[in-house]
Amino acid sequence: MYQSGASQYQKVNVTSEVLDADPHRLIQLLMEAALTRMAQAKGAIQRKDMEEKASLLARVSEIIQTLHSSLDHNQGGELADNLDRLYDYMVRRLLEASSRNNTEMIDEVMGLLLEVKTGWDGIRQEYLESVHGARSENDGSGENRLTSHVSA
């Protein structure tokens, strides 16, 4: 019963965060969800739960495809082109990782996505500062308060 209640709370929490999110935050949420799913897929491989692994990595691929489709090549120029190729590589690498049950390949994709997310986090902070004229999401100590444990 506790598991069911906790799961329902988590779904409501994620839903409310998504509904309140600006476009920059939505991208962060997608990246966080992909990173979470990849970590879970690694655990599924270690437990030899191939059905769960396949489901999780399929969801990660969908998330990366969503990130891919959100690229604006007119505004993004060379950066969008580079991300286009990187997202394509990530999806291909995940397919290979899934077929080989290779956690190192998943680690590689996690590292690449984390690097992209780190850059995106900085862009979002600049966006918030330009919109609000203040560091509303940061207390000035350098610690970003936008931590989330999304598992959507």
C-alpha cells in the first residue's frame, strides 16, 4: 500500500512540476528523466531483468528523440547541428548497449547527456536572470536550488 501511495504522490508531484515549468525547465526535466532511466536500466542489466532494461532504454530513446525534435536549426545554427548529430549518436549507442547488455555504453551516453545538461542548466540560469532581472532560482552561494528527482 505504501508503494502505491508513494508512486501516486510522485506522479502528482511530477505532473505539477511539468505544468508549472517554463520551456527551459521542461528540457531539464526531460534530461533528468533520461539520466534516471539510464541508471535504472543499468540496474536492470545487473539484475538480468531484460524486459525492464528494454522498456527503460526505449523510454530514454523516446526522450532523446523528443530533445532532438525540439532543436531549432534556424536559431541554433552550428550548435543545433552538433546536438542533432550527438542525439543521433546517443540513440544508436543505446540500441547497441541494449542489444549487448553493456553498462559501459550506457555510462558513455549518460556522460554525454550530463555534459549537454550542464550546459543547458547554465543557459537556463541566464534565461531566468534576463526574465526576472535577479537570480531568483539561485541564492547567490553558487548552489542551484533546482534539484529534482524526476522519474516520469
